[in-house]
Amino acid sequence: MAAPKPIARLISHVILDLDGTLLNTDCVVSQVLKPFLVKNGKKWDSKKAHKLVGKTPYEAAAVVLEDYGLPYSTEEFLSMLTPMFNEQWCNIKALPGANRLIKHLKSNGVPAALASNSPRSNIDAKISCHQGWKESFSAIVGGDEVEKGKPSPDIFLEAAKRMNTNPPNCLVIEDSLPGVAAGKAAGMHVIAVPSVPKRTAEFSSADEVINSLLDVKPEKWGLPPFSDWIDDTLPIEPWFIGGPVIKGFGRGSKVLGIPTANLPAENFSDVLSEHTSGVYFGWAGLSTRGIFKMVMSIGWNPYFDNTEKTIEPWLLHVFGEDFYGEELRLVIVGYIRPEANFPSLESLIERIHEDARIAEKALNLPLYAKYKDSPYLRNSLKEDNSANGNQSVIDSK
């Protein structure tokens, strides 16, 4: 990710975008549009979804109508879809790091505003489903409260005005190109958190580009730092996934010397959309072998330029044989770093081993070690594990 450019003065206020920055609205958009398009003899193309990012509802509707050749006016289309979207607002999940950032700003007395191209009524409906969000913002500005939406600076200028501060004092956090353009046009500093994968280079006008809200470093902008990192790891709300081990790209053992136990990504589309790419760690349970420490990458692995997002756990134990097809369950409890590219294969391998050392050490901490006893892992193991020689394997790490 790009390093922040030097700033002339300290930031005092933060302005956050909503859709795609704080909330995972992409899932809801596809859930509503897919069946609607099917009814109209069309098929949803996820590769076109990036065209909707950062646009006002009217602009997004016009794009969909043109792309799919639907026989409706923009007004007719919106009148049909708006009730469907309204039913889904409370099903939108917060993106990783969103709750943490909002709570951090509020607890440290940093004034924050919400500025979105969405109509104000939609913003209020969405955030009402997330405890404490509405009370955390000094100002909320919707696209229907200003003359022009993003990429015009109107929304951000109005947010600064309502917070009684000057634009140069504000730090904008945005996921879209129109949002970044609007923030810069307003004379503000901008952090880009691209919601569309593998398009980071397009955000060069931002002052900083990061992988996710988990990677925000407030101290770079003169704001109070987070205090929740422990031994180079960030505790997260645990998440649980499992499935049969499959053959991956064949590069883990052959190219990297690091055998990964790959899971079928097509079975975890929801998980992959909810969790940002990066390096995580936690505990792994194999149905016949025991429970082990593990470190895991999720994402596109920029060095190899994957075309699909993958889940690649590395169990920190030496196994004498492959175990394809065996049930693997994972409890992911912490975050280490964002996904990154590397100048050489050697530097990539070195960083992977450093990730493993960090995970190995951190999982000894009580905060993380307690999840080794998770019923989710234990239930995946055969009942006779503790009655045979496998107990030494379980305790070996």
C-alpha cells in the first residue's frame, strides 16, 4: 500500500463514507439485482459491479439499465428496486475494522462525520441497525442534502461546515474513485480503501492507500493511535470456517516450501466478501489428526497475481503425508498484516516465515490460546483422538 504523503498540519476531524467503506453493501446490491435481472431474462455479471461504486442511486440505476438493456426509465427502475433495497438495509454487515474505528474516534474525542451519496433517509435506516453509530457522528450528510453528489466536493464541504471546521483540518476515508476525487476537490486529506479488488493503482491521487480499515494508522495523521495491537497482532472477532482440504495451485510446497491446506473458495463466497484480504492466524482442527496452530492468507496473492480470491492456511506442524479430502476446521482469531506484493520470491518467503513466527508466538497468549478449546474445532475431531496416540500430536505445538 502507498505510504501517506507528508501533511502540513495535524488533522482534527474525520469524515467517513458509508457504502463500501463502513458497510459491505456490495452483497446486498447483488442479492437484490440478481433475481430482478433473472425475471427480466438477464444474468448478473459481477465483473460489472465496479461501475456502481461511488455513484448516486440515480447514476447507478442508469448504469444498470444501460449495461443490461432493461426496458425501463431510470425513475421506473428505482421505484421497483427501492422497496427491495429498503427491506435489506438491516442485513448489511459492517466491514472489518469499521466498528473499531468508529469507537476509537468517539472514545478519543475526535469529531467524525458521515458523508454519503445515498439519500439521508437511507443513511439513517442503514446506521440505525448498528448500535452506537448514529450517536458517534457529529454530522451526517446525504446526497440529497447538497446540490451535487460525489465527485463534486459539496458533500464533504457541507460536512466540514456542520462540524464548524475548515476543510484542510479534515481527513476523508473513502472506498471509491468519485469519493477520493470529491475529498481532494474539497481541499481535504484522503485515505483510499478501495472496495474493488486489484485496482489500487487507480487511486494515486489519494494521500494514502490502504488495504482495509484494519490498517488505518491514526497517528500518521496526528490523531490518537490505536492501543489494541498485541505483539504485532490485532485481536479480531473470531470467525469460523471449514471444509475438505483440496489441491491448490501446487506452488505451496514446490515453489515456496510451505505446504498449505487449501479450502474450496467457491464454498465460501460470503466469507470472502465479508473479510478483507490479508494475513490472519488462529487454530486448525483436522478431523483425524488433532488441533494445530496456523497462519493463513486470504486474497489474491499479488506476487502470483491470482485471478480469484483464495483461502490458504498453513498449519504450523510437519506432516509426513498429504491429507487431501480430510475435513479441516479453522477458528481465525487475529490479524497480522495486509496483503502485499514483494520484489522477489525470496522476500515473499522470508515474510511468510516471519508471519508464522508472529502467529506461533501470539497463539501462546491466553487471549488467543483459549480458542484452541473451541467446540467448533473439537467437534470436527474423531471421538477416539484422546484415546489413542494422537494426543501427542495435538499437544505438539
